[in-house]
Amino acid sequence: MTTGQFKSSYPGDRESLNCVTDLSAFEHRFVRLTGDNQVGAITSGANLQDPYGVLVNKPVSGEVAEVQINGLALLKAPSSTPMAYSNKVMTDLNGYGIAATSGCIVRGEVVMGCASGELATVRLVKYQLVG
């Protein structure tokens, strides 16, 4: 019997936070805390060291953002880079998951890889520094 590729998320811990900007295009990407009980997009190099979790809905400003902070999550790879099994994962400048590099914060490990621009299954972990 042949089985298809399995990609899934398991709830893990999720938090409901205030969305302060339009995040409707950021589902399945890393987001960051931007203030008390509020979340926003990762949009620059200054934000690379603080990915809080993975956005699991498509909120606009004023709505509730559901953010998964541990467990198995679906995380989107950038259009130019695949994610491979067992890679340690960090965020890029746009919240996409990429292979971690030395001196950066690891936020997960790939359980099931994906092609560029697709969804990988990633086990979210507490912050770890790649040495």
C-alpha cells in the first residue's frame, strides 16, 4: 500500500494576540511580538532574533491573531529555498522558515520537508542559539 506525503500541524500551545497590522498574507510564517499582547510581521533584519511563533490564521488589523508557539506547525518556505528534513529552522527577513546559520536563533526543526514556496511540518522549539 502506498501512502501520500503527510503534512499536518498539531495544536500545541497557541496564543490569541491582537493584530496591529494586516497579516492576512502572513499565514504559516513566523511573527513577532510588537507590544503588550500584540503581534506583527517580521519585516527586517532587526527582527530576526525574536520570532515568537507561527501565525495560523489570516487576521487584519483589529482582529485576533492566532499564534502557535510550540508543537508541530505548518511553516512556509520562501519561493527560492526548500526546507529539508532535520534542518534546524530560523526566520528570514519576511518570516519564512529557512535553515539556521551559525549565531542565529533556532525556532524549530523540520519533521517533513518541502519544496520552495511550499509548507513544511516543523516541530517548534524554545529559542536555541546555533553555535
